[in-house]
Amino acid sequence: MKEVRKAALHVAEASRHVSIDKEALISFSKKVLSERVEVPQWNRRYHFRGDGQDTVSYLLVLDSLNFCFWQGPDKAEWEIEYETEWLSGYYALAASLKKAIESGIPITRAEFLAGLSLDRLKGILGGRGELQLLERRVQILNELGHFLLREYNGEASRLVEAAGSSAEKLVRLLIENVPSFQDAAEYLDRKVYFYKRAQIFCADLYGTFSGEQWGKFKDIDRLTAFADYKLPQVLCHLGVLCYDETLARKVDQKILLEPGSDEEIEIRANTIWAVEMICRELEQMGKALRAFEIDWILWNMGQRSLFKSRPHHRTVTIFY
């Protein structure tokens, strides 16, 4: 993902609203080392794991919908009941799709996705509150179903096999053929690439299959961090990311940032570059972690109430 890293560095160097505090970054890196922070294990409680091919399809559906879980203005947060608890956000989506499969709803079949309706998706997700961009989510799954039927006989596992154990090729197969995965923008008349959901699909395959079978990639280290809204929230709390006064006020007051705005692009690009810098610092300290592993550490930190004390930035988008 050279173009993602190159673009992130370009934006980081030109940013006017976001900066990276090197001292805070070094301090966090030292803490990871001194506290022997480990890469989180794949969560098997909320994710479906069954037949290998069905699991691949499940993850592709999951990551096709893996965006914008925060509650809209004057709306109740979307939550689902799972076993003995109420879940929100990403884990709510993972568990709701898992429940659907276990109840016999064929969400892993491309034919079903291609013909899925809004009412049917609402029934599958269930719960209370409102998940944003539901109509767009239906369109994305319809698009995905038609793509798989047209190119891979309806089987997501064939898509993964076509990548030949290359995470980078798998990302490119998605971004070149499925519009909803084409996560890019323009900044100062230059193209900026993020590819958040395409990259996270590779990492999720790696996680659920423990780096074997459909999760075996010879170039998994090429993945960057997955630029979303949770990582910058954590990095801000740690003092690694710093916003100028105007942007900080917008974030704290939950004022929407426009997709593709300079502020939004700077937050995402600086997140990617900060993770790259953390990787380099840790390597110099003798601890080798890959960008997606740092991402997993930061994202899991973001699930704690401590790191939710300050709001995250809000952008209505299908990309994260």
C-alpha cells in the first residue's frame, strides 16, 4: 500500500489543522514496550466462524457494512441484544450478522445479497435505535452480490483465492471492481488514498483464520492502519494527535465534518502516519509490530470508557 503511505506522509507534512506530537508518540511507544502490550486476539464471541467459505463471505459482508456506527443528530444509538448484553457499534453488526446466519438467513449467498431489500436488512439487523445510511447499506450489499455473481460465481472465497495470497492484490481487486470500496479523496490538488474497508477485510481474514487458509497472506505487513473515527479519538486522548482550536471545537461539539474536507482528510491521514511512526519507534526499541497490529491495539483501547470521554470526529460516510 505504498500509495496510501505516500499520501498520508504528504498530508501530514502539509496539514494546517492536525499535527503529530513526537514526544507523546515516543511516550506511548515506550508504554507499549514497558507494559508488554500484546496484540489483541481475534474476538470469537461476536464473530461468526463456520465453514471456511461461509466465514469468508460473512467477513466480506461485515466489512462491506463496517462504517458509521455513531448515532445521528436527535437519534437513538443503534443497539442489539446478544445473549445477556446489549451491543452497539461494530460488535453489534458482527453479532447481528452472526445471529442471522445461525437462524438460517442466507446472508453469505451472493444471490440473496443481490436481491436484498431495505425491509429485509432492517429485519436482519434488528435491535433498537437507528443505524445511519441504511438505504446506502442495502445498495452496497446489492452491488456486492452482483459483483460476486458476475466475476466469481457468487463465491467470496474465489475472490480471495484470485488474490494469490497477496493482501495488496486483494485490496486492489476490491477497489478496482466495487465502487463502495474506492476510499480516496483529494487534498491540495493531489489524490489521497485510504482504502480502509478493503484493507480491514484482509486483516479480518488474517485474524479469523489465524494467518492460515484464506487468511494466509505473504504481504500482510503492507497493510496500513485503518483510518476511521475511533483511532484518532484514542490518539487524541494520548496526546499523539493534536487539533487546532477550530477543529478541536468542532469535534468536541459534535459538529459534522464534510466528507473530503481538508479537516477530515488531515485527521485520517495523520492517523495513518502516526501509526507508521509508532511502528518505527517500536522497531528501534526492539519490538516489531505491524501497522494493522498497532491499529488493533489502539482500536481495542478505544472500547474502554476512558478513551470515550472525549468525542470522536463525525463524518457521514460509507468509508469508515
